[in-house]
Amino acid sequence: MNSSSFYQKGKSNFKQSGFTLLELVLVLFIVALIATTPLLFIDDQDNQIRYDETLQKMQMIRDAIIQRQEYRNQPVLSGFVIDNGVLPPFPTGKLDSLINYDEVSSTWLASSGWQAFTVVAPYFNTGTTGKLNDDFALNKGYRSAYITRGLDSEGLLKDGWGNEFSVAASTANGYHVSFNSPDVMFKNREVSILENEWLISPQQLNINLLNQSGASAAIAELALLVYNNNGISDEARWDTYHFSANIPPSLTDASGAIIQYQSLHSNAADWQLNDSDISDALPAIPAGEHLVIFNPQTTSDPSTTPHDIIRVLPGSTQPTVTLLVSPE
């Protein structure tokens, strides 16, 4: 018998089957890739949600400080600056003054002389000083928390990742809130309230004085009374911007009837602040409503004293206030 033929008959017909090591590694890699791809997508989506939440909160901070809206085609201003005449303080570099007013302990107001929102009568200083009649009063003061949404369980406003915002001022008239992103995919952001967004100079005011007499000049102080809620006394919370107004007699006809008012506009004024010279171009008058009064005295009567409320709108042409005045 052929030995070669015998060997072939005795040889097993079983064939080897299964994966090689390389094939197993490749399969595991594909499975892992399929398993982790949704997780990466979910993680990116979660970070996007956190980032969007952070930007919304930064807008809330800005609106809490000063916000301009339109109502029936008229600008409406609101926020901390409008009520208080100053930017929010941040002694700890935080947002305490916008969110953490405790009416029982007066958390951050206790030692700083801040007045809660109420009706307040203005004080004036034009060389003579005093308090006006209570009927000239304005609604001013700290209105309680200006941010009430988006706070955590401790009553704090934090970014989408649970970190506190950074608050700083590069100048005395600027307020800056920044966010440092923990994810390199998202940019750091900052929201700022700049000087020209909440202050104007006296020269930008639009006050027109008309002499309603044809007999003699009207001579007195024109005063703009501005509330600043950071003083240690009621009187210290008021600033008086004023100038001496000398308005010639109006023109009359033969019968004495006025045919043309003589006027004086505030853009020609030499403004003073609390009886001290200032630069007309100095941005110092905050957005909001302020009292304009001709010849303020402690005995001034709202029924006989020319006065009005002027609305300051930074970034806009200022509305005109016209006072009819008489010689004293």
C-alpha cells in the first residue's frame, strides 16, 4: 500500500474557525466607538446648554442694572441705576446688591447708608441749602432684589457650571461682569455698563426757560436735583446741578400782550455742582427722572414755583423741558 495514500486517508478533515487577535481588537474598537459617540454628543450638548444659560444670566445682570424698553412708542427705563442714580456696589466683587437684600438684617445696606425705595423729598444746594416741600417728592431708593430668577439654593446667581461671576470696575463709572468658560470650546464673555450708557453731561440737557413777563427780566437759579443713593444722610444723597438764569423781558405789542417770549436754553449755561464750578462736558447726570426747578427755596410752593420732571435718556436726543418763569 502506498504510504502516501495511507497518510491522506488518515488525515483529519476538520478546518480551524474563529477570529484572529487583530480581528477581535478591531471589533472591540468599533463597539467602543459606537458606545462613546452618543456620550460625546450628549456632553457637547450639555455644555452648550450650560453656556447658553450663562449668557442669559449675563443679560439678566445687565437688565437689572439698566434696561431700556419701548411702551406705546415711548422709551421706558428701569433697573438699579434708575432707582438709585448710581451703579450697584460690589464690595466683595460679587452681585450681592442685585440679589441679596435681606429686609430683616439689611445684609449689605446696614453699614452703608442706603435708602430703601420710598417717596423722598429733594434737598438743594445752590449756595443756599435746604429741603424742598414734600409735594416735590420723587420715588427713589433701593427697590429690593433686582434679580429674582435663576438663583441657586443659596440664593446666589452662578454661571451654567456653578461658578460665580466676576464683577469689577475699570473706571469709577463702569461696571463689568465676566465669565471664564471651563470648556475651551466656548469663549470667555463679558457684559459691561459703560459711562455713556447711563450718564450724560449737563451740556446734553434740553431745558428751555421762557420769560412770561414783558415787564422785566427773570433772574434766578435753575436747578436740576439728582438723587444718589449712597450717602450717609438724606441731604447727602442729593446733588444740585444749577446755573444762573437771566432771561430778558418778552416782547409785547402796544397793548402789552406778549407777541414773542424771550428765552434762555440750558446749552448756553455755565453749570455748577453744589455751588462749585464744573466742566460742562463732565458726564455726571444719571439716566432716570430728575426734578428741574426754577429758584428753589425752602418755602417753594409747587402750585406757584416753575418746575418739571426731566427724563434723562443716555444715547438719545434728550427730551425738552420747558418752564414758564416770571421775574421775582
